[in-house]
Amino acid sequence: MKFVVLTLAGGFAVAALAQDGVAPAPYAPVPASAVVLADELYLHRIVVVFADTPQDPAFVRQMEILTPHMGDLQDRDVLLVTDTEPKPASELRARLHPRGFSLVIMDKDGTVAIRKPLPWDVREISRSIDKFPSRIAEVLERNPAGR
């Protein structure tokens, strides 16, 4: 019975998509020039990967690490932002003042939680985010029995 209900619900979702003609946007990195911090407050945690050039080996490595695990970041309401153009300075670059490669994790309230000068694994990023008070509160809201 549950399978039938889930199948029907999935069918309605596909039908609704077909009617609107709009497919959901894939989860992918966003360039820093397209991000306005005020618009992301309390909606997303921002993970910014800075470099002075897209060919920076640390930037390339970080993106290789993150790309296969985008779903883990999406589950934690992460907006992955890339900034490889020092000039003109984006709003994030002007606020955070990175030097060369830098990985910065910001919480939903806009505070800088973590800065790293080297690439970091998705598991490390996820574990760090899971320790944020806002993330703990979200998990407890979704599963109150986990208290």
C-alpha cells in the first residue's frame, strides 16, 4: 500500500512538472558574483571556495572532492559558492578578505564559522556543519524523538 501511495505521489509530481514545463534546477556551485549575502540569510549555509585563478591546484582539488558529494551538502542547506576572480572583488571577497586559496564556511546567520587554507574533505565539512547549533536544532525539529 505504501508503495502505491509513493508511486502515485511521484506521478503527480512528474505531472505537475510536465504541466509547468520547468524542471528543478540541479544543485551546482554558484559564482560569487551571483550571490547577495542578505538574500541568503537564514536560508543557506554558505561554503565559499576562493582562489586567485581557476587553475589553482588547491581549488581544482577542492572542486574534485566536492563535486561527487553535492547531495551531502544540499541536505545541510549549503550553498556552494566559487570565487576565482580577485578583481573586481565580489561581495564575499570584499567581506572575507581571502589570500590565495581559502575555504570558508558560514552559518545561516552570516557568521564565519570556519576558515581553512587547504582543501577539506566533504566528510570533514559535513561533520563541522553538523556541530553548528543551528544544524543541531534543525535535526531535532525533524526528529524530536532523537533528543
